[in-house]
Amino acid sequence: MKIAVIGGGIIGLSSAYYLQQEGHDVTVFDAGDGLDNCSFGNAGYICPSHFIPLATPGIVKQGLKWIWNARSPFYVEPRLDWDLIKWGWYFMRSATSRHVARSAAPLRDIALVSQQAYIEWHESGMDFLYLHNGLLEIVQTDQGKKHALETVDRAISLGLIDTEWLDKDQLNEREPGIRMNAKGAILFACDAHCYPNLLMHNLRLELTNKGVQFNWKDAAIGVECAGDRIDKLRTTSGLHAYDEIVLAAGSWSGGLAKTMGLSMPIMPGRGYSVTASHNPLQLKHPAILVEGRVALTPLNDHTMRFGGTMEITSHKTPPRMSRVQGVLDAVKRFYPDFEMSLPSCEQVWYGYRPCSADGLPYIGRPHHLQNLVVATGHSMLGLSLGAGTGKLVAQLIGRRKTDMDLQPFHPDRFR
Ligand SMILES: Cc1cc2nc3c(=O)[nH]c(=O)nc-3n(C[C@H](O)[C@H](O)[C@H](O)COP(=O)(O)OP(=O)(O)OC[C@H]3O[C@@H](n4cnc5c(N)ncnc54)[C@H](O)[C@@H]3O)c2cc1C
């Protein structure tokens, strides 16, 4: 079949990978040059341990407290935008303990499908510095520790049995020679990480070598339908006919979905990262600093990435360097010997997470269009769930039974 994939981030490229493997004729359309979307500068975590969605009761309370703090890690830019208001309404409605409990198993399952897919890519020789080294979630407060101990129990009850609590001494043994202000940490041995820039570069190379066509700087702008099928895809270069279309345009998918008659609330959640090549912290494990909401990733022997902040904002708002300072301040609070001055704006990377209104991705076929598959809205988990999402997309296109139940991710769930 002739298939168009809209979007050349990790979700679009992973979909193209499995579709090409099944013998389809695949073209990827991207509005940009595909060299710096959200899939590049992220923390590179590939983690089944992230079974808690963004929409939780705690984040709403915390977000309200932080609204006037320029360095806070979570921020919703208030503005009169109907899409934001709708998204906020659904987000608050979803942020319940029941939703968190219901989402855990589907998020675990898709992450496990995805991690297995990355392992296969790694074993097939694709180089993206995949390392199965676990992940530490480091806490500083008594409340953080209490929550961490509950999370350990929850992880074990979900079958992630190699999860354990490390007290301060055990944590120091894992990271010898590093002074830390911490009460302890959760060690998720099930988690892995990679160098996302390398993954994106080599995946694109592999797809090109296998004959996937790329139409860079050719944005999808709408569709022409005939009954319950998309007859033509309209892009900036003209009208194109495809048998099937995959919508994977990341944080830009909401607007496009509207042109296709879908109601799929998505907001851009901007985050920042700084990649230091002189390695100011010799960490062995990737680490999340829980109260600081910062992610640290040792990308290779010399390179460390610091990332964080969730700014629900518009794509047009200029970057705010105060947030980057907030990330570095949080690192210093955990590692008192850490020294790094604020880099220039050009040295800071930022990207827009595609944040669905309930923190779960949209994956599936909408009811009213027979030849459209949606794969977007992965929020903070797009890299982790990328390869697995691609596999599921190929199963949907092939109209086969999927590796897991996709009902919780249905794109029509907010209709
Ligand atoms: C600081 C930070 C750290 C993160 N850390 C992690 C992590 O450790 N693990 C993890 O799993 N996730 C992480 N994430 C989230 C992850 O990066 C995203 O979820 C993921 O990259 C989204 O991938 P995507 O393919 O959906 O979107 P993108 O990578 O944004 O790709 C979308 C593509 O669609 C294109 N496009 C847009 N509009 C159109 C159009 N009209 N027509 C054609 N193309 C279009 C864009 O140009 C873009 O190339 C992090 C994010 C940030 C910001």
C-alpha cells in the first residue's frame, strides 16, 4: 500500500520503520527539516517505570502554587485561547486518583512493547548508545520518601519486580564520590536510556537506505474526504493520493486533527535541556531529581544532559531562560559541588512535548475515517514509547490484532 506519514519525529519515523518492513511504500511529510524536533534534545529515557500519566491530582495543586514563579518546573501560560481552555478543562477532569490507577497497566504495557522493540533495533546493529543501566528517582524530603516507598510497592504490584528503595548509603554506593543532598532513591532496574540525537540520525539514515521517501519542508495542511475515507492529502506542495495516512505531527497534531474532523485536545508542553560536553557530574546512572523535576542523563563518558520544565505555552512564545536557570538551580540543590553558569540562549535546546489532555497517547483509528491512523499525544513519554508505537501503527494499518489493547488510547475518547 501507499502510505503517508505526517511528521518526522520519533513517532513518525518508528511508524515508517515498521511500515516499510512490512513492504509498504512509505512517504514521510514534515513541516521542517526533521533535524531538531522534540525527539532530539530530550532525556533519552526508555522506561517502563513511567506508569503515572501527567494528569495527576498533585500536579494541578502544584501548578496553581507555581503560577507566579518564573523558575518553577511546571507552568501554564494563561491566555485567552479556546483550545487551551478546553484542554485545561479535560486535563483537570482527568487528574484523578482513579485515572492514575487505570492508566498504570496500559502505560506499562506499551512501554514494555516499546522497550523490546528498541532492544531489537540495538541488537540489529543500529547505533544509538542504548544502555540498560536502570534509572534513579532521587528524593530530598520526607514527603518525597513516603511517596517513593508507595511507588516502589506500586511498581512491584505491576510486575516491575526489580524496583527497590535505596537509602542514602546505598545510593552513595551506586554513585561513589558524588556528594548528594538526598534522603534516598528508587532504583528502577527495568529502565534503559539512549542518546536520542544519535537514534534520530541513524533511524533516518536507515529509513533512507531502505527506500522510505522524505518530503521535508512540505507541511500537511488538510485533507479532502470522499465519504468515510480520506481521498487526498493536501500539503504545501499540492494534493496527494494515499491508501492510508498516519497522523504523527507531535504537538502540532491538534490543529491538523481538527481539519480531519477529530476532537483530540493537545497542547505544546515546552521543556529545555542543556548538554554539557565537559561532564560536570560523573554520574553512572540517569537520575530524576524528584522535587526539582529535573532529568539527568549521562549520554556518554564525556557528555551529560540536564533537562526539565513543563511549560504549557504556545509555539510562538519566546524561550524563557529563567526556566533553564531553574533547572540548574535544582541540580545544585541536590549536588552541592555542581557548578555551571547559565549558558547562552543559543546553547540551550528546547522542544514541545505533545501533551494530550489526560497524559495518555492517542493511538488508533478514529471511527469516522477508514484510512487514518492516529499516533500522537505522547506527552513526556514519546521517546520511551516511540518504537512500540511504530509497531502498533503497522499492526493497525495491517488491520491485525495489536500486541496490546489500545482502547485506553483511543483517539475518539474526548468526542
Ligand atoms: C526536556 C525534555 C525531556 C524529555 N525527555 C524524555 C525522555 O527521557 N523520555 C521520553 O520518552 N520522552 C521524553 N520527552 C518527550 C519526547 O521528547 C516527546 O514525547 C517526543 O519527542 C514526541 O515525539 P513526536 O514524534 O510525537 O513529536 P516531534 O518529535 O515533535 O515530531 C513532530 C514532527 O511533526 C512535524 N510537523 C508538525 N506539523 C506538521 C505538519 N503540518 N505537516 C507535517 N509535519 C509536521 C514537526 O516538524 C516535527 O518534526 C522529553 C521532552 C522534553 C522537552
